[in-house]
Amino acid sequence: MAHRTEAAADQLTLDPENWNELRELGHRMLDDIFLHLETLRDQPAWQPLPESVRQAIHEPLPMLPQGEEKTYGDFLQNVLPYTTGNRHPRAWGWVRGNGTPFAMLAEMLAAGINTHAAGGQQAATYIEEQVIAWFTQIMGMPVGSSGILTSGGTMANLLGLAVARQTKAGFDVREEGLQGEHPALTVYCSAEVHMWARKSVEFLGLGQKSLRQIPVDENFRIDLMELRKKIRNDRAGGLRPIALIATAGTVNTGAVDDLTTLAQICRDEDLWFHVDGAFGALLKLSPNYERLVAGIEQADSLAFDLHKWMYLSFEVGCLLVRDAEAHAATFAAQASYLETTTRGMLADGLSFADRGIELSRGFKALKVWMSLKAYGAALHGQIIEQNIEQAKHLASLVNRYAELELLSPRTMNIVCFRYRPHEVSSKEELNRLNREIVLRLQESGQFVVSGTVLKGDYAIRVANTNHRSRLEDFDALVEAVRDHGRKVVAENAVLQIAGTGNQPKG
Ligand SMILES: *Cc1c(COP(=O)(O)O)cnc(C)c1O
């Protein structure tokens, strides 16, 4: 590819000198990535990054141009093969969506127009408002609820908790901070809450001690008696309970707290009702399973991801807030250089800058809007149902084999199980054995699954938010687990595994 000529050097730009050459490269990139996506099944789900690749990436700051061609070659060689593999049909680790080819194209278009999506008079403002109105409808929240697209669930949840703090603290937190003489604020959730909650109370200055993690029942749902008792005791102790975080789909097992009862407790106790529905909230797209999250529509604030069970590419999450005024009252700010006008580009202000902490924002709404239009909400709901049927199938296979056992009830798309041959009985050995099976499944490139620890037992965990999986993939997984399990036991490797240093991660 041609480099910038001496003659052009006094008028510099990063646009190509030769548009046709870059256009040709762009078409090739598109062809390459489409071929890659079309043939995912022929490729390993994941493979470890070789030391040579790490070395190749570790290069001195390029002061001089290497050119687009060579740089793209480096991408093909050192980046494309070494990813987290979640786009693969046999990937069910953690909770990670696949992405879609069409959303990828939408991302490309969004980057191409590179609009600044803080608000103002432009299509992006109205597209994001429309997407939020659609999700307000999907979730059953009242027309006129406020909302914002975020980078993900953590950010959506954090913003929701910030609105709760501002609204329920009993004093103006924005003005006074948490420095004054006020009763300590407390927030309630179950012990199964995702780690965003701890990070968020720390970040919001409430401190870890403010987060009251209530034990769960045998189905991993928040214990309502314990919750009521804790709130009562805290009040009696001079603390000020402000919010309750319910989880609709816990990350460990997919458990859904009793949302309807929790909404009532929040009304009785004057608490903000925040729901973390990171993936579970999307069940509202499924006519057959939306009952599993009944009550979610009563949330004061509801956070969910679109890069998990809406299958969109990273990153995109969403926060909905029932009281639009409370939402704006938490974040809206004025600045002379962003003066709202009645005409021109800033007419009606920067609505999205006023609903979160970020000013410059990308056009995340475009991929959401284009995907919902292109495929329709109903198809997304059908694939969600397909994922649940697949998880049911997997659970029934686990039940079919004596050497496999479920470690938690399957409520939606998550199956936690382990390999338990009769010759291994100690908890410790079973944990080591199953941790080794997960590692071998990953390292073989066959499957991306992850693990978790439930009541001290290590579980192989399958979280199915995969629009590419087929029923047979789960048959193959069960075969592979039994295969690897038998081999590990036969090699008598379980005892040696003690030294791998792999600690359980929640
Ligand atoms: C994934 C997840 C989150 C965090 O969302 P990110 O998009 O990863 O930031 C929060 N809560 C639950 C239940 C989740 O599954």
C-alpha cells in the first residue's frame, strides 16, 4: 500500500492516500471475517496463546508506519485465533453472548459515522430513545420510563444504585456527599448477588459494610424471613435502609429471587427496588418463560445486558428507571460549553449525558435498533426458548448417567453438574477431578465451559446464551465430560492435580 508522499506531507490526514486500496482491503477484511464466522465449527473453540504470539505483540512503539496491509496481517496471525472463543457454537462459559454478523456490520456503520451520542439533535438520540421505549415495553415498565444504554450490566447496575442512593438517602447526596452527620445507609441483596454490587457500594462511598448479603434458600433465592429480620434490626440499630437489589437470574445457577414479594417488601419498607436482570430479564421476550421473572416490571430500576441473552456484540447493557425525574436528578449537570438552546444542535440538551456519568459516548443503540428491526423481537424470544430447551436436555442427560449429578436445580439456561464416579468419594478429590475436567475441555479446544463452587462443591457450569448451539452439541459435551473424567481417573491424575494451584473462583 502506498505511503504518504513528501508532497502531501504538509497537509496531513489519516484518511487513505488511495481510497481504492483501502476499500479493497476493507472488502477483504469483510470476506475474511465472514468466512471465519461461517466456518466456526471447524475451528477450536479456544486455544492458548503461544509464547511466540505474546512476544510478537510485545513490540516497541511504532513511530514509523508499518502500513495497513502488514498490520492487518498481524491481526490475522496474532489476534484472530486467540480470543475468548464465546462466538463458538460450543461455548457456554461464564455468561457471554456470541454476537451476530449483522450486529458486527451495524458496529462498523456506527464507527463509520462516528457520531457523538450524548444527545442533541441527531438521529442517534431518537434511535436510543426508541430502543429504550421498546425495552420499556418488553419489560412491562410504564410508558415514559427513563433509560440509557451502557457498556454492560455492571455499569447499568451501578447507575441504578446511584439513583437509589440519591433518591432514598434522605439528604442531597450530590450536594453533601457522604461526609455529613447522617445515619449510615444500607443496601440489601442475597449472598448470590453478582460482584458488581460489592464494587458499586465501594465506588459509591457506601462501603462494603453497607451491603447486607442475606443467605439464600435451597433454591439459591434470597431468604425472605432473614431479609425482613435484617431490615428491622438495622433500623432498630439506627441505620437507614435505602435499597434492595433483587437478582433475576443469578450468575451461579440462574435462580430468580421472589420479585413480587420483594416489590411488596420495598413498598412496605420504603426501599428502592432495583433488579439485576443481567441475562434473566430477557426472558420477557419469551411467551413460555416470562412467568419465571414475574414481578420484574415493578422495579424502580432494572439493569440488563444486551451482549448476553440478546446475542449482540460487546459492549451493550441497558438501565431502565421508572421515575424519569429521579434519574435525571441524579446525573443532570450544566456547563457553559454545553449550554442547552432552543434551536440548533443542542436543542433539548444532552439527554444521555444527563442519565449517566459519561459525556462522550458511542452509538451503541444502532446495533440494537438494527437487530430488532431486522430479526424482530419474537425471533430473539424463540432462540431464548431454544436455549432453555437445550439446557433442559443437558440436565436430563446428566440425570440419565449414574456417574453424573446435578448440583443445583436448573431454572432456566444454566446447568451446574459434576462427574462423580463411584471410585471417587471425597469432596476434595471430586473438586479436583471436576476442575481438571473443565481445564481439559477448554485446553482440548472442544468446549468453552467454566466452573463454580456451590456449597463447597466444584461444579462444571454451562450457561447457554448461544444462538449457534444445536442440541447435538450438548450430547457431545456429556460424552466429552465422561471421556475426560474416565481418563483422569484412569491416569490416577486426581491426586497429582492437587499441585495445579487452581483456586475456586465464585
Ligand atoms: C454478567 C452479569 C453482571 C455484570 O454484567 P457485565 O455486562 O459483565 O458488566 C451482573 N449481574 C449478573 C447476574 C450477571 O450475570
